[in-house]
Amino acid sequence: MRWLIFILLYILIDLYAFQAFRTLSKNFWLAGIYIFISIAVLLVFIYTLSNMDRSAGIATREMYIIGWFLVLFVPKLILIVVLFGEDIVRFILSIFNSLFGESTTYEMPSRRKFVSAIALGIAAIPFASLIYGMYKGKYRYRVLSYTLEFDDLPEAFDGYQITQISDIHSGSFDDASKIKYGIDLINEQESDVILFTGDLVNNFASEMKPWTGLFSSLKAKDGVYSVLGNHDYGDYADWSSQAEKSANLESLKTLQAEMGWQLLLNEHKFITRGEQKIALVGVENWGTGFKQVGDIDKASAGLSSDDFKILMSHDPSYWAERLKKDSKNYQLTLSGHTHGMQFGIEIPGWIRWSPVQYRYENWAGIYKEGNRVLNVNRGFGYLGYPGRVGIWPEVTVIKLKKNK
């Protein structure tokens, strides 16, 4: 039944979008090619999703099939929006002509070629963008730098620099040279500490093994710290037993230790400069609609509201639901998880939009609530759609300053 509804919806959208092509050309062969491609894409997409082996996770080939389905389907959604707008105008004109015109019968005006041409031109933008996103955009790393001022930052940490990365999703990678470029970019920032905010893999610890050599090269004066994301627990794969699933998580923890990373599991560590210190707090995943094993009370046991704290929490909904109002005063929270949906438009000072904003209040960049700050990293890797459009992979650099 689920597939039947999807197929019927797909056919209706396809037939409606087909009107734009038929308005411009009545060529039999072009119509045949359009229909053949539409049917082939639908069948391959359904076959792939129906036969996906959840015990093996999503493969690169399967992600590209999803990607190409989106490349060919999303532009059709653009087409039907434009065509539907024209149909509303045609309907109004037909009613007006039947009531006040010379014609005594109801007749819809024919479609106009120039409207169909405009619709196809607009639809070509997401078509080209989605292809670019799969082959170039997903590795278009950029460094976003922020300077954040705090009244209660210890004097010794004035100018302290953090590099944050998130959502590596190593099981999706397919180009070692591009990953090396991204890692080199992180090291070039020469920050005091590197913080990773979860989702090292898609499902399995084994996904990370080919990449441990590269990620072991991440270096910072005060080390590399990490927390777990929702994908790290293996909840989205089928396991033969709970013991096998638990062993996978333990293997992932061991891998991080072997890379020289310090994984924080509902706990905190102090970073010191002389006699002054800041607390680095790491909670396990807690998200609205996702796994909720994060325990901020356990992670911050022994800390006071006067301690300066940097909190790592994979899902930003924990900040919205609990942390920004917590009496212990978590001055800076670092999250990821949303990926910015890997699709959107960001033009500084003008527009900032992604479909993910209808799911998450805090989905990318800096947010402030009083004296508390949240940064949501857009992610280093990708998942599902094997690309990025407009929301590029991110390395965040944050410099802490004491407000004087």
C-alpha cells in the first residue's frame, strides 16, 4: 500500500510536469525518451529501496541511486508549481470569457509556450545544482570563523581557539584525496583544541577503519575530544543480536581511542591554563524524536554555575529543550546533526533557508539566548543524498574572548 500511494503520486506529478514538454514540442521520440526515463528511474528507485540490506547499511551505489532520483524528480516539482500557477490564470480567464466574453461556451485557453519555457528554465537550476552537489559540492569544505565574547571567561583563556567538526559519516566517503584536503584544512587552523560533535559513522564501526590513518593526523595543543551522535549507536541497521550491536559500539569507542581522540560519555574534563580552567562537557546523544541517553546532570556533576563550560551535544534540540535554561549556565554549546539538510540557500545578509528549518528551530550557525550561545555545525560529511547544494561542508573556528 505504501508503494502504491507513492507510485500513484509519482505518476500524477510526472504527467503534470510532462505538459511543459508537450507544450514546447510534439515530437514523438522526445516524448518516448521522457516516458522511458521516468519509468526506469521509478523502477530502479523502488527496487533499490525494497531490496536494501539493512544489516549492511546504505551503500554508496544506493546513495547515488537516491541522488539521481532526486536530480530527475525535484525539477518536476518546480515544473508543476509554475504550471499550476498558469492553470489558475487560465481557469480565471475561461470563467471571465464565458461570463462576459462573446463566447457562449466554457473553454480553457491553451497553454502558452513561453510559460512552459520559463518553467523548464527554472527547473534546470535544481537539476544542475543537484548534479553539482553530488560530484563537487559535497567536498566543497569551507571554514566559518566566529569570535564570541563572554563576561565570565577566565582571563587565561582570552583568545582561546576551538575548531569544531561534526557529522563525519565516514561510511559515505568515496574520495580519499578530498577527505585529506578537509583534514589538512582543519589542521591549518592551528586551534588550541579540536571538538567533534558526533556521527562518526553511518552505522558500523568498520566504516571508519579505512579512514583512521587520516583522522589520526588531527592535532591540537589540548587534544581532540568527541561525543557520540545518533548514528554511532547502530540503531539504523539490523543486527543478529543485541550483543553484536553492543560490540559494534565498543569497537567504535576503541577506534576513537586508537586515533588519539578522547570520547566524553556523559562526563567532563578540565582544560587548564596556570591556575585557571574551563570545563569541557560531553553528553551522549539526546534528541527530540531520536535516541535520548544524554545525561547533563551526570556529565556536569561537581560543576557549578560559575565554572566556564563548553558543552558538546550532538543534537541541538537538547539545547532548545533543556540546556539554554539550565541553572548551571552552559555558556557555549556545540552541536551538529541537522546537516542543514545538505540543501538550501545561504546568502549572508539577505537569505538563509533550508527545508530543515521547519523541523529544527536551531539548524545552522550561531544562536544566542541571553548569555548562552549555541553553534550548530553543518557537518563534514553527508548521508542519504550523496551531495550538498548551498549548504556546504563546514569547519567551524571559534575564538573565545573575554568581554572587557
